[in-house]
Amino acid sequence: MAMLTVNNLHVYYGVIHALKGISFEVEKGEVIALIGANGAGKTTTLQTLTGLLSSKQGSVIFEGKDITKVPAHKIVEMGIAHVPEGRRVFSQLSVYDNLKMGAFTRKDKAEIEESLSIVYKRFPRLEERKNQRAGTLSGGEQQMLAMGRALMSRPRLIVMDEPSMGLSPIYVNEIFDIIEAVSKSGTTVLLVEQNAKKALSIADRAYVMETGKITMEGIAEDLLHNEAVRSAYLGE
């Protein structure tokens, strides 16, 4: 059984039919990329999976449980973390306090401290800046903080929305290295990313979305060399 099964999902914004019956699966341990143009429905998909939007029809099954109508904070407790588009760090709070917010569903202080040291090991810069206000960090550092904060809930599945958006090339490479490391440490990753070439280069499988539908799916490596994908999304 797949870790995550999305079946015939329909989502509306008022009268706009944003997701038109999409279905896909994520297996435990995979990195899955969702690629497509702006407005294809990628962010809507992630927000529906994590309980921020509700669907009109269809289901989301996570580890055998139907989470279609479960509220967002409960979904975090069940093991799914969301790194939102635009990072959304608490800019007035310190780096340390932002990270602690990521563990709000957890009670065991010793385990929270252990997670904090794991996050600091993965993001040494966050430890160096732990007492700084999050709003004073660079874009790349804020992205690291958003990822670190999500990892503090010890998710089994992490969904990331445009992690490389607006970052300099150096940070883009660093963020993708971190995503690969997160995957290797045993966390399943579902990635929405404008930088299709980068996303496909680290993903196992990928789905291509167009105007609320999935139009193509396959092994990421194959899609990277697919003529239609290359001309539409890789600028070739």
C-alpha cells in the first residue's frame, strides 16, 4: 500500500474549478516532484493534502487512514509537515523560537532537544544565528529555517512548495542538497518546484500538472529527457 494515495480530488475556489479530479500516489521513501506552469494547481494540491483547503470530492489516504476532512494541526500530528511557498517564517521571533514552533505537537522535552540538535547539524547556519530575529536572515537562510521548522515535527512525509523560489544559484544548490539528505535520512518528500530541471534531477518519479489535471507521469529521469517536457518546462 502506498504511503499517500490521492484519489479523484476536486477542489474549488468559489466558482473556479482548481483541481479537476487528480489522482496520484507517493510510496514510502520516494522523492516525488509535481511540476507544471503557474496556475496549474500544484500549490492547491499541497494545501489540500495538509488540510489548509477542503475538497469538494475525492479522498486523501495517508498510511491507510482517510485524512480528507482532518484539520491541518491534526495532520501535522499524524506525520505530514508542510514547508509553504514564500517560507512564512515568524519574522519577529528568533530562529530558535521559530524552530520550537515546529515542535508544537510534541510533548517530550528531551526528544524535542534531540530534534533541535539534528536540525542544527543539518543547518549549521541556523545554530550560528539561533538568537537572531528570523526576519533578519537572508532568503536562503529563511528557506533553511522553514525546512528546519518542518523537520522539528519529525514528519514521515514532508511536502515542500517552491523551496528554491527567489534564491541565488548557490542557495538553490544547497537547498536541493538538503532535500536529498532529508530523503536519505528516511523522510518521504513531495516537492512542488518551478525549477523543473533541478526537481527532476533529484526526484524518483514526477507528475506533470496542467490546469488542474495531471497530464503526464513517470520516472523523473525519463521525463527529464522527454521532448514535450523539455520544451514546455525546461526551456529547451
